[in-house]
Amino acid sequence: MRIALFIKIIIVCFFSVNSLAQDIKWISLEDAVYLQEAAPRNIIIDMYTSWCGPCKLLDRNTFANKDVANYINDNFYAVKFNAEGNDVVNFKGYTFENPGYNPAKSNRRNSSHQLSQALRIQAFPTIVFLDKSSNVIHKLRGYKTPKQLEVYLKLFTDENYKNYNSQEEFNKFFESFVYEFESR
């Protein structure tokens, strides 16, 4: 009897802790741009593909990190976009599609989406930061740990990045940066 009660308590605790886990609130690019009108924030776009191993690591190790998720949810509109997917996207007065999309290749390399071409995405994953007017600020290529991403999240929150007008100024920022995110 005690063992059954103990197991039930463990199960309840396990699900309670899991329900406290913070997930990033991913939305579409159109929704992010729409929300910018009423409450301006920068946008972060995770450009990924279904076959990309580093993209899956970014999801599992970095975007699942509670500090990363909380910071992104509090400071950005977050968009997850399959750069070889079949979504139709309206952005900046243009409609972007993937006319060469092959459903039989949905879990393998597929044709490149017109939006990823327009943003000149050449490697995956790439994290794209957009300003409050939906203009590209920076494209960050490759897998990043929570601490590696933290620097860029804090740099591209609001207009902080405008404080650095040279590589030397950015290097000073980078070298003096105080990390706060947990690595797990």
C-alpha cells in the first residue's frame, strides 16, 4: 500500500515539474508581423529543415532551455520556419511559396522555400533576427548552446545592437558579457 502511494506521489511530482517547463511560444511570421503593429518587439526566426541534425540539437538543447525560452517569450516574437516546407507565407507585400516541394521528400532534402531564398539562408540552422519593422538585423548560422545564444538574444533585444558601431566595440561587448543563462 505504501509503495503504491509512493509511486503515485512520484508520478504526480513528475508531471507537475514537467508542466512547469517553459516552452517557446512559436507563431507564424504573419502573426508576428501583425503583433508588431500593436506591441512592437523584434522577431526571432528559427530557419530549420526536417533532415538537419544540428537543427534538432538546437531544439532539444537550446530552445528547450528554460532561460532561453523565458527570455525569448518575454522579449521577441518567435517564429519556427521549415526552410524546405510547403507553407505559403505573406511577408512585406510578397507571397512566398515552395513550388518545387515534393511531399514524398518531406523528411529528406527538399526544394528550398522562396522565403529562405529571399532571406539568403544558405545553412541550417540559421536564426534570423528582425527589427520592429521586420527588417533583417542579423543571421546567426549553426548550432548554438544556450550560453552562445544568450549573447545574441541580449544584443538584439530592442535596439541594443545599435550601440555598437564597429567591430572593436562589439568585441568589447562580447568580452565583457556576463552570462546569466544556465547551461542545461
